[in-house]
Amino acid sequence: MIPEDRETVISKCKVAHDFWTTFQADLAAQQKHEDPKTTYDAAMQHFTLLESECNAIFNKPPPKPKAEEKPDEDDKLDEEKPAEEAKPAEDVKMEEPAENAVSADDLS
């Protein structure tokens, strides 16, 4: 959801909240035997409108990510070279010690 849509939903919910708060205050101020200023149908119509407007926003497909600039082919080649250089060295067999080799015992 993009920030503009989020702000739209928040503002619509605030309007509905204010309507509900006013509706409750009006009911509390009236006598129990008096008819309310706002009917049940009018209140439900108000909340149904809020629901349909918000659902329209929530059901929008998510925005596509911005496409990054494609690097030139020369840049691609430069990126591939370090990867090739970073390859581990292949195993090299060590030579068997020669019969004439000097050992650590010979040096002392």
C-alpha cells in the first residue's frame, strides 16, 4: 500500500470514528423514550460506505517495484572478473619426501 492510500484510509476511519462518537454523545444526551436523531439505517449506510471505500483501496494490486537501471555490458564483465578471481585454488598434491631429504633430527 502506498503512503497516499494509507493516509486516505486513516482519514476515512477518523471521519467514521468522529461520526460514531457524536452518535453516542447524542444518544446519551437524549431521554430513553425519544427517537434518536440518526436512524439505524443511516448509521449502517455510513459504515457500509466506509467499508466499500476502504475495500477498494485494499484490493488494489501492490505497486510494482521501480526498475533499476540495467548496467552496461562492460559493467557486467567487470562484475564477473572478481567472482572468477575469488574462486578457491584447486587441490595440489604434495610431493612425497625424497629419501635424501633433510629431517629436523638431522639439523640438531
